[in-house]
Amino acid sequence: MIIQTVFLTIIAFVIVFLSAIIGNLFINIIARDKIFAPKDTLFSTYWGIMLMVSGAAMFATEISTVFIVIIIPTAFLTFYHIPSIKAVSTKSWLINISLTCPIFLLLSLVSQLLPYSWSIENDINFYSQVSQSLINSGIENTFHYFNEYINDSAGNNAYHYFELWFNGIISLPLEGYFSNLLLLKHFTYPFFITLIVIGLFSIITNLALSSQNLFSLLLIVSLLFVNLSTLINFENTAWDILHSVFDRPNFIFYFYGLIPATYVFMQGENYSAFFGYILILPILSITTAPSIFLSAILFAFYLRTNKLLMPKQFLKTVGVISAVAGSIVCFYGITGSSVDSQLSQGTSISNLFQTAIQLWKAILHQIVTLSLKSLLLLIIPLGLGIFLIKKNNSNFIHLAVFALLTSFSGILVFQVFPTTTNTYQFAYMGYVTLFLVLILSILLVSSFFSIRQNILLLTTILTLAIIFNANNFRLPEWSKSIEDNFMSLRGYKSNTIQTLKSELTNYEEKTPQNIGFLINKESTVSPNHKHSLTYQYGNEILIYMNNLHFLPLTPPKLLYQDSKQISKYERAKGFNDKLTFYQHFDSSNSTGFINRFIKENSILFIISDSVVTHLDQKLITISSNE
């Protein structure tokens, strides 16, 4: 485990170094500067990674990728920011890059000690399958290997592909050492949290507000571990306010996208550059689109009203916002997936609005409740901003207004479509933005403190971080591998782990291998987890090996046992019925049909929640509590 983590740390340093080199070349070409002149590490790594991911996505998909839209904000920033990115000394550039090692080492270890919730870990397994499929198929959709098993043509659908492309690219040279899932959990996520730390550190140091570099780094890392959700969600509501990168890994990339925008905004009056960087976020993750586009328009009006944007600037800003939003809509309109359309709820926009009108009282209550509760994240920043920070950096107040608008926009769009699946995620972008402003306010105020006061502040933040995370902390066995510790944490017994590993050792990782899974008990998984696309029983073994295709073998009568509440299976059934296994299932001879399917699809072994007889392949049983 330790050796693996050290190896991952070395890889992280190499990736940061290479991305900074690529970013430097790009910036210097645009700026017509000396080709090897070192530039601000935050922006050199940012642009290096953006070029790497978008370039790979365009190549792999033959330009059928949403990352084609990144050309618009990049071109905008070519005029308004990239040429002015400041040069730094070679020594400073190398020091900032070398900071990657200790920070990443700490965060990668933390990723093994502080797992996400059970359901989020299931989501991460799904993300890794999408990441692997992007590289294998070059199709930017979420059907992963099931693209091969459904009859309808599957085009593109909207998702958060940035980190999944990045992870897929990294996994290519490392697939002989680490699985895609392991890299996603213990490399990609800690890697970008590391870049967030370095980015926040750059903001503070470049504002010349802190000379206590080590203290600032420790404070930034500690603040990221503070999770205020339990305090904010003081009453039971259907929709919790979440903001921490340790609540949901998607938030990591919301933070990461905000960092360069926050940097240029806090530096001065280059508001055009701020909008350019903000508009890259919906390309990285589509769930940020509603709150970002609406809040960007509102914020542009706010800045114009306060005469901080000139008329021409305002028109150009609104124009580029409209261009990016329109391009994303057109892209998915042209390349969208028919399967995705069929799996949608099938509700028209007019019906959605009609539902919203019928529920207007409940919707208004939720908008007011969520807005007021989210304001709790802004009490400290606004208080500090009005009495202390505004004197030294007036832009901080404007940034707090943007955070407020982003939060309100996300809540509003979510509540307009309250019955649509996953729209609750639209509000998260605003919560993350509010928390970023909270972190920034504490960092800015700490620059006015004495060393003794800062030690007290750091001690307080560290204490809070420990308290908030104590219940989630899990101590691994240091002598075990990362993979074995993960399986143990997921409830697998040692003998089951060894059996699974021995079954997998005989097969080539580059060749897709089929695994069957069969669920006998209604209580084993929830109705949503009977959706074969997003969850396959036993798919945790992806931590050991890539290219495993989990095919369902559960007869319909076992999969949908609660006949009195069949509607709860509607979402799962909508996808499962598109699979050959369920389309042609022979209920009069279920065992014979399953055995023929096993043979025809060369299934290696079967994972089940209980013993099943008469199957023509090895069965590995996982108890129902695993």
C-alpha cells in the first residue's frame, strides 16, 4: 500500500511537470514570448491539462466530443488573458511543481483512509467504467461497454467527462500496474485536489497577502477537510446542501474550474478573463451548466450596473456566454443518443412546467429554504469582507455576489424541474462556489494575523477537520495492497478476495472478459441498483482489472419481486429491457436459457448473493451484507 502510494506520487510529479511544460509552450506561443520562459504554475498546468484532455478527446472521438466547444472560451481568453499571464523565475516554477509531491502523497493516503459514502463509491465504480469505455470506444456517452449489447445506435450524451478522459489517458501507460478504478480513486481525485491546494496557494501568495508560506499551505489543506454540511442541514429535508470535495468527487472539478477564474478576478479588473474561465466549467461537467450560464448572465448585468463592465465589454461577455451555451445545445442536438432519449422520463418541457405550476407552493418553500440555508456559508465571508477584506481587496465582495447568484441560479433551475432525475445536482455548483469564497475569506483574513493568532486559527481548523471526519475514518491494513484494502472495506471476506483474484490472474487484461452476476434476494440491492447499466453486483473487482464486462443473469421474476410496487423498478426496467438477455428471456425454461447465455457469451464465472444450482459455470457467492 505504501509503496503503491509512493509510486503514484512519482507519477503525479511527472504529470504535473509535463502538463506545465505543455502549458508553458502554449502560453508562450500565444504571447509570442520566449518559448521556454516559465509562466505562472497555476495557469501553465491548467492549460497543459486542458490541451491534453481536449486534444485526446478530439482525436479519440474524431472530433465528436463536447470538448470541441472549448475552442470558444479559449479563443476569447487568447485576447483577454493568456498573453498577459505573468512570467516567473525558474526556481519559483520548480518549487511550485515540487509541492505536488508532499501534498499528493498526503491526499492519496487520505483517499484510502477516508472513503466516500457507500452509494458514492458505487457511483465511482460506474465512472471508471465510463472512463475505460471512452478510451476503448471513442464514444462520449455513459453506456460504457453496454454500447456493444444494445441494438439502438448510441451517440453522445451529456455528462462530466473531463476527469474521465483524464483518467482514461493516464490509465493507458499504467494498465499493467493499476486498474482504471484504482487510478480514479487514488490518483485522479487526489491529483486534482492537489492542484486546488496549489491554486489557492497561488492566489494568496500572488496577492502578496501572505509571507507565511508553510502556514498558508497547511491552512488550505485543513480548510478543505472542514465539512459544514452537518451543521447547515440541521433539519431533515429531501435535498441536503453539500459542498465538500469529500462529499462527492464531482465537486473536485467544480473547485478546479473555479480556481483560475477566482485568481484573475481577485488580481484586478480583468472581468472578461473571469467569464472566459467560468465558461469552461460547463464543458468539463454538464451539471454546472444551468447555474453557471444563468449566474454568468446575471453577474454580467450586476457588473454593468456597477459600471465595472463597459458597454462593449458587457456585449462581448453576453455574446460569448450565449455562444458557449448555444454550441453545447447544438452539439448534443446533432450528436445526441437515441438510446438516451428512450431512457429519459419521456416528459415534455410543457408537462414539466405544468407540474412545476401545480407544485408552486412546495417549490417556493424549497427555494426559500435552500437559499436561506446556503446563506449560512456566506455569513462569515460577508462579515469579514465588509469589515476587513473590502479595505484591501474590494473585488472579494463582488466575488461573494457571484457565489450568491450561482447558488440561487442552481436552486432555481433545480426547483423549476423538481421531478426530473438528477436535477438536484444543479444546485451543487452554487454550494461549492459559496464554500470556495468562505475558504478564501479565511485565508485573506489570516494574512492580517500575527504568527501566534495564525497558530491558534490553524489549530482550530485542524480540530474541526478531525471532528467532522472522525466517523468516516477507516484504518487500513498497511501490509495489504490498495486493492485488497478496498475489497475488505466493501465487505468482502479474505477467502472470497483470494478466490476472485485467482480467477482473474489467468486472463489478459487488454481483452474484455465477461463476468455474470445473479441476484436472488430482493433485499440484496435497492430498486435503483437493479439498473444493469449503473450497477452490477460484484463490480468492485474492477479494482483489480480493467475490461471486465458484467452481464446480468437474474431472471425477471427474481429481479422485480415486489409485484405490488412494480413502479419502483421503472427506471431499472427501462434499461434492462433493452438488453438481449431480457428481450429474449425464456421464463418457461429459465435455467436452460441462462446456461445457453453463459456459453454463448463465454462467461468466466458468476457472482451471486446466494448459492444457485444447475448453472454451467463456477459460482462465487458473496453474502448479502457485502
